[in-house]
Amino acid sequence: MHPREALEWLRQHQFHGIKPGLERISVLLEALGRPQERFPSLHIAGTNGKGSTAAILQAILSAHGLRTGLYTSPHLVSVTERFRIDGREIAPERLADILTRIRQQVERLRLPVTYFEITTAAALLYFAEEDVDMAVIECGLGGRLDATNVLNPRVAVITSVALDHMAYLGRSLERIAREKAGILKPGLPVVAGHMPRRAREVILERALRLQCPAAFWGEDFRVLRSGKRFSYLGNLWRLQGLELSLEGEFQKYNLGTALRALEFLRTEGYVFREDTLRQALKRVSWPGRFEFLSVGPGVILDGAHNEEGIQALLRSLERKGIDEYTLIFGATNEGGEKPYLRMLKKLIPRARVVFLCEPPGPRNPVTLKEWEARRFPPSWPPLYPSSLPEALDQALALSPPVVITGSLYLVGAARRLLLS
């Protein structure tokens, strides 16, 4: 298929919905020759922090000469962002070739696959054919029934557990933690990041049952921050004065979780040099996560899309000394249970003006019509339902910095407009 034809075929599966389960992906991968068994991997689940943690791991592994694949979702601008080797996106022609072969198997087997199952199969096939030394694979949703859970990873990582996607994962921290702990495999190490005690206990119970070596934030490792520098206190490393290129107060948790995963790799014989590690951390790139663009009064793009993420964004804004802003907000409501009004309410106190937008994408966006039908408290600042281009034009003409958040799909669309 031509790249345009291949991407159109892939896009047709966007609206097949979220269908957790491993049956379809297992059949597809069997037909493709079990590519997931041809390279070692790190498997990352978590409510928030998966992408940043994955980016940190990829940067350090690549800096040490390991050919490293990185599979993440969703993408901000182009689907090719989901498939990277040593930081470079897959070429459109290469992706088209892989999608062509996947399509042949899907149609031969008459498999009702989802968009994410197709992209997961594409990533695994790409990394196998490119003979990567390590692949860093991010879960899409949950863990236990996520299409990526066909791996036997060197290390499983759970970055955080918070309330999100409750229609699919459960309505309590314990149930959500149980879904994410589904990526643990017998005898293989797990790293659990910063999370509530109730979630940590669920993961610990499964780790003990499966005899997984386990490391938990605050007990086995931690990161301290002083100004712009970090100190890591782990099992094998005591690293002071680390500099991380990623902004955001929450990144200390992602940094610690990534470094503890690397410590587990060290026990398997992988060699990491401190000077190389330090330089790699200065070059980590992960757009759309507390990313600052020097446009107009300044723009902060942050993909926070649940209440925990919004709280982390507010802490980062406070640390930056930003006590007021123009807000551009949009949200999805997949499952019909996204607390997007509570998310907005948390952001209101520091907002001088609010533009409410409809994010693109397949995940049941909150529409302009829905925003227009709502009544907001008179004490709130002015709120204007608006298209994203109009919101950007007006927000950039005002004096406070602009914060764009609520949905990664919205952030991606805004980033594309701002950089074009």
C-alpha cells in the first residue's frame, strides 16, 4: 500500500472502540511469526508518567550504544511518532510496508482488530525486523488485558495509579492497581513508582505471589530535588546533581522509576556509565508534557487528562512562579465517566480567561455544543466555547502565559498549529 492508503486503512479502525483482551492480538502476532519473542523489552504501565519514564529509559539506553525501540501512544501530530528507534521516527514508507503485511493477515483471518492492536503489532514487528537490543513498550490502557501484555519483559514498570478510565479498569484504586499489576510475570522484576499505599499493597501482593523481585518508591529508591538538580538514592546508585531536560515537578518520580529499572538491568549484566547517563538525561525529549513554547506571552502545553495529572500541572506551575494564566481547556469523556468538570474546576482559580475547545480524535470529545449548554458559577472567570484556532489567536493576544491542557489530543492539535 502507498503510505496514504495504509494510513487511511489504519484510521478506519479508530472508531472500532476500546476492546480489552489478548485473543485478537495473540492470533495476529502468531500469524506474523511471534515478533514479540525476538527482542528483550521493558514494559511500562501506569495512570500518569508512562511516556516520560519511557523517554528517559530510551535516552539512556540509546546513549550507551543499545539500539533501542520506543513504542508510545497516543501521538501528538503524526502516527509515526509512536514507533521510534534511538529517537528517530519510523519512515512513512516503512510503516506502510508493515501495515500492508498486517492488513493481509487481518483480512485472511477475518480479525475484528482495533486501532491499538494494529499499531502494537506494527511496533513489535518493526522492532523485531530492525533487530533492536531493547524495546521500551508503553501500555495503552490498564495492563492485564492491554494488547502490549504479550511480552515477557526484563523489567515491568508501574509508574503511578490514580482514578482514570474507570469504565474499563474499575471504580477504585485497588481495582485499577490490580489491572496494572497484570503486566507482572513470574520471577521477573517490577518497579512501582509514586502511588497511594492502597495501590502499592495490591502490587506487592501480586509480586509476592509471582515471586517477582520488587522495588517501591519511597522504600527502595527515591529522588530528591534541589532547585533544578536531582539526587537519586537507589539500590546500586547514589547519584547527586543530576540534570533532567524535562520540566515539571512530577518528573522526579519518573526519573527515579526509570533509574530503578536500569538498576535491575545492571544486575543482569548491562553496563551503564555514570558520565554517559548524566549527559543522556540532559537530552531527553518528550513533547506535550509541561512543554514551554516561546510564542506570544509564552505557552505551556501539558497533556494532563485526569485529576491527578491536573494536580501535578498546578504544582509545576506554582514552582515556576506562574500564578495566573489564560486557559485553553478541552477534554474527552470516553466511558462517560471522565471527571472533566472537576478537572476544570481545579484550574479555574488561577485562570483569568478560559477558552473551552473540542479536542480532535476518537475518544468521545466533549463538544462545543455541550460546553455551550452548561451554566457556570458567576464567580468564575469568563468562559468562551471556541474553536482551537480562534482560541489560540485570542489567547496569544492577552498578557498572561497560555496554559493548554485537558487532553493529549488537544495538546497535539495546538502544538501542530503553534509550530506551523
